[in-house]
Amino acid sequence: MIKNRKYKIGEIYLVRFHPAAGAELKRYRPAAIISGKINGADPRFSLIAPLTTGGMINRNYEMMIKRRNDLAKDSTLLVWYLRTVDIRRIGERIAELNQSEVKVMKRKLKNLLDF
């Protein structure tokens, strides 16, 4: 974690999801920054959505991300699994979504949040 780092929409970081309860995601896993505005409002936090290699369950609120840089496997971005985390949970930057992927992610968020 870099203190006072400004996180940008579409950046993918390794994030510590544990401790977790019940069916929540656990361990370290990649997650995409959903909004840099949360970090701007309070620099202690960032809004993220995790990636998983478990496959796609809901095409309306998930999207496939091809492997790149340090993202070793094709993954599914769980746009519906929004989580605001303390930036101390955020580790190294491993990849970034391209502009077209960010547009798709925003469209899925808009559908999810009924805007």
C-alpha cells in the first residue's frame, strides 16, 4: 500500500479480503477500482469489485477480463460485489482495464444501481 495514493477507475490491484465471514470472498485476490471519487472523499478508503477465476454466473453484472501483465489467468470481474475497503488492504498494482472495458463496467454498474 502506498500512503495517500490516488486510485483510478479501472486499475487492478491485489487486495486482502480476509478476514471474511460466511460466503464472503477470502484471501488475496485481484480487484478493480470502481471509483476514484471514494478515495477523493476520504483518502483512507477505495471502492472496489473483485475478480475471480470461478467463471461467469450473471452476464448482466459480471464481465470477462483477459489475462494481462501480472493478471495470470482470464478472470471474471464481479461488478455486483461492490466493497469499500480501507486502503491498507490494497497491495500492488497488477494491471489496468482498457477504455472499452471501463465503459462496459460503467454500463453494468448503471444497470445494477438502477440509474
